[in-house]
Amino acid sequence: MEHMAELLSEQEISDALTKLPHWQHKGTALERTAELGSFPQAVQVVNRVAEIAESLNHHPDIDIRWRKLRFQLSTHSDGGITQKDVVLAEQIDEVIDAL
């Protein structure tokens, strides 16, 4: 059985968000919306994030609307936000910033 990650406290989430200015705390998830230059560029971001998520074995919820992407990160198995979500948020930011 996989080790359960520890849920972050409200303070730890707030601290993490100071380093993740594009992200918001919504319920039991971190959320970011990003608008890319084109639909192919948005799909390129999704494909790269999918590779990262697979390597981390931690998968975001992704909503694609033309060139607008919405990412939601939550450690579903633990019922909230863990350090895994913060790490993935940082990597998603790197992918988007690289474009």
C-alpha cells in the first residue's frame, strides 16, 4: 500500500502560495488558470505536464477550453493538498513560463 502523504496545514498552504503567485487555494485543491497563445501551444503544455505528472505518479485535473487551461491539484488519496501538489504546481509553472 502506498504511503499516505501528510496534508499541509492552512499556514503551510499560505506559505507555499507566496512562491506560487498564479495559484489559488480553492477547497481541497490548488488551482491555476493560464491562457496560452494558441490551441496547439495549450496542448503542448498539457503534453509536457502529462510527462511530468507520470514521472511523479501524481496527476492533475486539467480542463482545456481552446487556449485556456485550468489545472487543479489535490492529493485525492489523502483528501487535500500535500507537498506533492506544491511540487507539481512549481513544475507546471516552469512549463508555462518556458513558453
